[in-house]
Amino acid sequence: QVQLVESGGGLVQPGGSLRLSCAASISIFSIYNMGWYRQAPGKQRELVAAITSGGRFNSADSVKGRFTISRDNAKNTVYLQMNSLKPEDTAVYYCNAALGLTILWGQGTQVTVAS
């Protein structure tokens, strides 16, 4: 069964850092485009950052310069390094894998930024 399992969320003070991980049980992980999305209460899910199978990446303007997405194909894992966290970054963060018409989601991990 294909699974995406996120970890690394938690409570952090403003200005702090967290690193999210998403472990994928996908065959040929390296050919999937991977992404991190987030959904805050009462808001729509939004793209935070994405990285293609070829290693190209992009991120939302709201996190540019603070968040970095990366992947380790040998470990079937994608990461989201989050620095200089702000209260508005509070949300459930979801891992996403995409290949053609195949779209996979993890169960989400809560990130709360509060003092």
C-alpha cells in the first residue's frame, strides 16, 4: 500500500525552526514530483513548496527565504526546513506526491507557532 508519512511537526516559538519529513513508500520515488501544502483553520489548502523529480524547486512568496524543500531519493524522503517561523505559519502541513494522474497525500502534521 502506497503511503506518505509526515513527521516533525510540533509547537515552536516565533522565530524558531522545524524540519518536516515525509517518508514515502513508493516504488521509483525519484520520478515523482513532491510538494508540501498547508491548511490553516478556515482557509483553503495552499502550496508551500514543491520539488520536481529533476530537483527543480519553487516556493510560495510567503515563505521564500525562510523555507527550503529538499529530497533524498535514496531514502524516499522529502524534507521541508522551516526557519524564522511566524504565527501565520500555523497550519496542518501535508506531503504530496504527483506523477501524471496519480496524486497522493499524507495524513498531515500539525505545526503551531506561538509564544
